[in-house]
Amino acid sequence: MLYVRNYVIFGAVRSFFTALFTVIYKIISVFRLQPLLFCIVAGALAEIAFGWIGGSETGFALFHLALCLCVAYAVVSVVYRILRPVRKGKREKRRFSAQIVGEGSAPEKEPRRADAAEERAAGNEPPLRENAEERPRYYRVRQNPAYVMAEFSDRVELYREEGGRLQYVRTDYKNRM
């Protein structure tokens, strides 16, 4: 019986301190007080270990100067966050970050259809194309020349060149607006 009572009491105390520290953390994060807290802790450790702050006027002045700079940083950053212009929409990350070089450096032909049967057997089948007559533009990826990108009007297909053949990797669709 005593065990259950202790568990409830300590659980309530733990929940209280968890909530308290969560609120303190949120306040510190919103008002950007991390440098200020770091300065206070560093000053307290310097005072305890060496007596630099209370023992000399220079240490005292430097500590308070650092505190003032930290408070100024917190105020400026909060005011900036309040007054900064609001973006209409969030910037979307680009699905593909590879830089493309140009058309001339890639192979002139698409992957052969004989490879499609092998790709189906391997399990990495390219998706069906909406417009089969569309001729893509090929680009070699600058970061890794073993990759070739085929750009269509609605998508970009990525292929890996192995042994003179192009093996399908994935398709990234362009944003439609």
C-alpha cells in the first residue's frame, strides 16, 4: 500500500517538474534567452572557481557588459521576429537538388525497351508515361556523372548509367500551377 502511495506522489511531483521545465524551455526559446543563460552560468562558474567577478572591477564590468549584450541580442531578435514580413506561402523544398550541366553531355537515346523487361523482372519498373511521343532533354548530373536526368514537360526521370546502359532510378514530378 505504501508503494502505491509513493508512486502516485512521486509521479505527481515528476509531472509538475516536467510541466514547469517545459514552460521554462518554451519561454527561453521564444525570447531567445540562451546566450543570456549561458553568460549567467559562465559568470557564476568563474566567480565560484576564481572569484573574478566580485574580486576585481574589470571582471565585474566585463560580466555586466556581456549580460547587457545578451539582453540586447534577445530584444533585437524578438522584435525582428515580430516585425519581419510574413511570407504568403512557405517555400517548398526542391525535390531534386542536382545541378544540371547541359544537353550535349548526355547520351542521345532513351533507354532501350529491351531493358524495360529486365527492369520489370528486377522490380524497379519506370512509371507509365502519359505522352509517349514526347522527346525528353537529357542532362548529366554535375555532382555524380554516372547519373543522367531526362526532363519531360511534367516530370524529371533519373537514370544511372552502368555499362553503357541507362537503369531507371526514380521520377520526380514538377509542380503544376
